Amino acid sequence: MAGSPLAKADGKKEREVNEQQEQKFVRMTTAPVEHLVYEMAVPTIVSMMVTACYNMADTFFVGKINNSATGAVGVAFSLMAIIQAAGFFFGHGSGNYISRKLGQQETENAAKMAATGFFLSLLTGLLITLIGEIFLSPLARLLGSTETILPYARSYLRLILIGAPYMTASFVLNNQLRFQGSAIYGMVGIVAGAVLNVGLDPFFIFVLGMGVGGAALATIISQLCSFVLLLVGCSRGGNLKIRVKNVTMSRPYLREIVKGGLPSLCRQGLASIATICLNRGAGWYGDAAVAAMSVVSRAMYLAQAVLIGFGQGFQPVCGFNYGAFLYDRVKKAYWFCIKVSTVFLAVVSVAGFLFAPEIVGFFRNDPDVIAFGASALRLQCCTFFLCGFNMMSSMLTQTINKVREATVLAMARQGLFFIPAVLILPQFIGALGIQLAQPLSDVCAFLLTVPLTRRVLREMRSAQ
């Protein structure tokens, strides 16, 4: 009955949600963009750093076993990148659409997209689990396992694959919350899982004697905790609730997911392929080289996590204001992010160059690993400051639905340039080619990004 206490309570709750959404719209389209970017970026930076720490913790504790075990975690990083690629495809594909529709105050369409992206990611994660478990050994070899690393890699991958469905869905929920301007809820879920992971890693690995398999078990339990908390966050603070009845498999919604998520799929998918190529290339120079490049990749990813988190703080600001046709605010936020990210990466690069042996040695105190890894880290630090421009430009074009430009920029660093470099350079200069591949790709990606981004900004200016 319309006048029943239950109906009145539901009506009151709906009005409160609508008021919260209206307040969020006003804040995102009127508050100073610098303040908004910082406000959105802090929880996303924390979330990204914590996500990096999942694997950093595994690398640190597994590094106490031996080089082969450390290499196995590096090999498994490629699988984690595949899972992340699927999650970012549906998360960014649905999230970009959600932020633009909320900017246009079309909440119903945004809610349908949230549910559709979430459940499609669950199904995709389940498919990854089934295929991975059936072809476990071939998968481990494909990802770069040597014969000595293979037993450790199988033990780690077998358990990680079990968590693929909800790990994929967690990336979607985190991104959807972020695009709604509610990154704080995502941060709570991610941080809780990370704290649990750091505590469980030494317990499973050393106390229970599970070795590298214990690190994987700690990861999937922690990720399950994050998933539950992220799902709860979707029912708080005026956020879009995930409801089965809102799932819409119509062509327009699926097309929007593909358009918005394709750059992320290319970026993360190629990152996974790049890691495979790196592991296989380094494998010619022994387990120490594989372990060294694994440590360098994790160390650099920690800095990249801050960069990505800062850029993800820009995306909801960009999406809301682009949807509301406030292009000057979009450009102002973009250039602000370019300046801050470039300065940050320059400082990190100097520190990384100066303390490269200590950074590598922290994870694996082996002379061969330190020697190989320190050289690679120093070379990467020489060009790392260029990545801010590429990352922010990629996020800008993806959020405003410039699919072609966004896809090219997403593919550039790890796909168009790194993969050919890591395959070709070692043929001419040996191990140095492995170490030089990433800095060379950073320079090439920067040179490609400049003209593409200038064209997009000119188009936005002419549309005003």
C-alpha cells in the first residue's frame, strides 16, 4: 500500500539518495578543480598503492625462500595483469559512461550500466578460472616459467585462479565507485584487504610451511575481503546499488562498455604480454635476471600506482564536467595534473637512481640480482618523468570517449614500443637490451602522445 510505513520508509530513503546525488553533482561541477582532483586522488592513490602492495608483499616474503620462488611471483604477475585487464575493461567501460551520465543527471541509465558491467565481469573472471585451471602447466610456461621456476609457479597460479571471478569484479566496483566521486568507499575495501594480506603472508608461508602457495592463498582471501567491502560500499553515500534487475544486455550498453573499456583492455592486456616477453627474455640470462626484473617491475609499479591513482582522481572530475559541457574546467584540471605528476615523477626518478642497489636488495639480497636489477632500475629512472604526460593524456581521451586516440595512447608504452624493444634489442646488445627496453619505450610513447593530445584539445576548444 502506498501509505504503509514500509512504503513511506522506502520513499524517504529514495529522496535521501536523490538529494545526495544532487549534492554530488553540484560539488563536482562548481568546486575548484584543483581541490576536487586532490580530494578524489587521495583515496585512489591509497587504493592503487595498496593494490601494488598485494604483490609487493608476496615478492618480499617469497624472496626469503629462493630466486626461483621470487621468479614465480614475477611470472604470476602476468596473470594478475590479465585479471586486472578484464576488471579495468568492464570497470572503465562502465565507469566512464556512469560519470558522464551522472554529469547529465541521468541516474537510471547510470544504474543500469553499473549492474551490467559488474555481472559481466563476474562471468569473465569465471571463464579465466576454468581455462587457467585446465591448462595450468602450459599457462605457467607461456607466462615465462623456466624449468626451475615451474613448480613454484604452478603452486602459486593454481590458487590465484580460484579468486579470479571476485578479483575481476573488485576492480569493477572500485572503478565504478571512483567514477561516481566516491573513491573513499573503494579505498576502505582495498586497504582492509591489503592489511589482511600482509598479516596472512608470513603466517601461511612460514608458520604453516605452505611456501609460495601460502602467498597465493593469502592474496585470494584478502581479495575476497576487499570484494565484500566494496559491494557494501555501493549501497552507501548515494552510490548506485548493484541490482540484478538493472542488468541490460542491449547493444547500446554493450557498445559503450567496449568503447570506454577498450583502451584499458589494451593497456593492461599489453602490459601482461610485455611482462611475459620480459620474463622470457630475461630467462636466457638465468633465474637471477628473472628475479631482478621482477623486483624492478614491482618497485616501478609502486611509483606508477601513485601516478595512476592521481590520474584516476582526475577522471571523475573530467567525466562529470565533460558531461555537463564545462570544457574549460576539464582542460584546467588536465594541465594541473600534468604539472603535478611530472614534478612527482622527477623526484621519484632521482631517488630511484641514487638508491637503486638498496631498493633491489630490500626484496632480494643476492649479489647477482642486485647487480642486474640496479642497472635496469637506474636506466628506467632516466626517462620515468615522461610518463606523467602520457598517462594523463590517456585518461583524458578515454574519459571523454575519444576511443581511437585513447586506444593508441593506451597501447603505446607497453605494446607498440616495449614489446618490440625487449624482443629485438637483446639480439644485438645482450642483457643490456633487456634493461634498456623500458626507457626507450618511454621516450617513444612521449613523442607519440604530444601530437595526438594537441589535436584532442583543439577539438574541445572549437566545440565551446
